[in-house]
Amino acid sequence: MGGARPCTLCGVDDSPLLERMRAAVGNRTHRHLSELTSASTESVRRYLEGRTPPSMDFLSELCRTLGVSGEWLLTGRGPMRSAEASARALSRAGVPELLAALANSVESLIERVERLETFLSTMETRVRGRGAAPPGAGEVHEATFVAGRAGFIARAVPERSCADDRPDAAARGA
């Protein structure tokens, strides 16, 4: 934004944080921002008029819901949008940092697949347990639906052997 605007109460120039908050929210109404951030409309109004310092919860939700970089909002450094910050960091990263980030992503995906496998196993046990009981109102449809979804997910996620989890497995395959 251009120059600092004076505070409506005391006539003191607005803080850089307040200017960045106003730039981030644009033309959104106080009511809309209160819905986005779970803050009261009155609190949002006070924050954006410079009457009350914003809470960390408000700033955090503002950044999350508007896709604004927290570093930019608090300090003015870096790009305004979080997505631009990620792209900027990737463009400046060296090979070791990129490989480390890739390894972390792969580990995270493996953990998610393992949790999914545990979930499917639990669901399969429940479905089999329901199959032995006499069907009640809606049980057959629910069991059929759950079994179908579990089968779909199981087919979508290829099975892995324990050898695939060992670090030396990749070296042997290469």
C-alpha cells in the first residue's frame, strides 16, 4: 500500500503490520473475514481499524484462509502468497535440500499408506464380523458398501513387501 494512514482514534500512523493486513484482506467485509477466521465481526473491525492488536489466532487463520505467507504478514519479507513462497524456496534450494524434501515426502506417503492398510484391515474384520450376524435394518447395505469401498481402495494401493521398506532394497534393485 502507499503511505501509512493515521489511526482513527489517535491520529498516529498505522503500523506496517496493519498495512499488510489491509493489503491481504482487500475489499472483503468484516463479516466475511469473521466467518473465515472465526473471530467476531467486532474484533475484526477493531483489528483492521488499528484499535486493537490482532490476536495470533486471528493472524494465523487469516494467513491460512487467504493463502498469505505468515512471514510476509509479520515482517514484510518474502512474497505475500504462501504458494509463491514455496516456489521461491524451491527455486533457491540446492540438490541436497531437494533430495531431503523428497525423502521426507516419500516417508510421509509410506506412513499414510500404512495407516490406510491398517484401516482397511480393520474394516475388513468388521465387515466379516457383520456377515455372520443375521441382517438387521440397513446392515446388509452398509456392509456391502463398506466392503466395496475397502476393495476399491485395496486395489488402488499396490501391496508392498517388507523388503520394500528397507533402505538397502533400493540399492539392490538399482
